[in-house]
Amino acid sequence: MQTYVVLLRGINVSGQKKIIMADLRKMLEQSNFQEVETYIQSGNIVLKSNEKDNVKVASKIKSAIAETFGFDIFVLAKKYDELKDIFDANPFTDPIDIENKKVYFALLENSPQSEIVAEFNKIEFVNEQFSIKNNCVYLNYTNGAGKAKLTNNLIERKLKVAATSRNYRTMVKLLEMSAKTSH
């Protein structure tokens, strides 16, 4: 059994695409996933599967959500070790920024093309820092995420790859949850 952290993009945000977490857990259990846990109402899941391929896990969940709830959403599945590597590579480690909820991770479905990354790296955002590595755009929003120009939508558009963002605390919690079941 492989432990996965599954991230859904765009559910339970601003009144659209509402999914009750209990219903989501039930659907996932009916789809033969085990030890399904959700964290907060925005599509963070830790589960176990016999499947060894991230893309197949994400695809199965995406299809089940479309069939059960009628939503076509982006689903990203990462093994514990992959998510831990992404987290550990975060260059924004200032405790004050972390405490003040300024550090975010935009997790990418695939590695963007190097030419596109090179162009993206030329862009400057006032009061916003970023670094791209490990299929992640690491973000530090000096003035907070609410006023940020470097949004998930902009990242997707510029890098031409699907993404979903999580804050530092959510990443810590998901790693804690998945560490319990991955060993």
C-alpha cells in the first residue's frame, strides 16, 4: 500500500463546486482507497492505494469526482517522499514569514519547459518572491497572499502547466498526516 497526499484545486472556494468532505471520503472509500482522511474543507486528502503511479491515482479520483459530483477539477497526487522533498527544498524559511502566513507552495502537475521557466524568472513582482524547482513554485508574499499578483492562475498561464497552491501550515499538516501512514 502506497500513501498519497491528494490535492484538489478549486473546490469549496467562493461558493462554487461544493463537496462535503464526508461525501468525498465516502466516494474515495467506495473507489477502493483506504485510510482516507481529509484536512480542512478545501480538498486536502491523505489516503492509501494499491496503485503505484501518481498519475493513475489522480486520474481515478478526477473521474470519480466528475461522475459523483459533476465537477471537472484538477487533481494532483503525490507520494509522501515526493511531497517531503518539495517541502524540504523550500527556500523561504524565515520563521517570521512562516508565522505570518506569507509562504506558499504552488505545486505543479508537470515540469514546465525550461525556456518558459527562463522567461518566467525574468518577471518581477513587487513585494513577492518566488523560486521554481521540484515541480513547485515556492512563494513568499511579503504583503500576504490576499493582495498578491503572482496567483495560481497566473502561474498556470505563464508556465503552461496545471497547479494548485497550499500555504506552509497546510503542507506541514499534510506531511504529518501522511507520515503516520507511510511507514
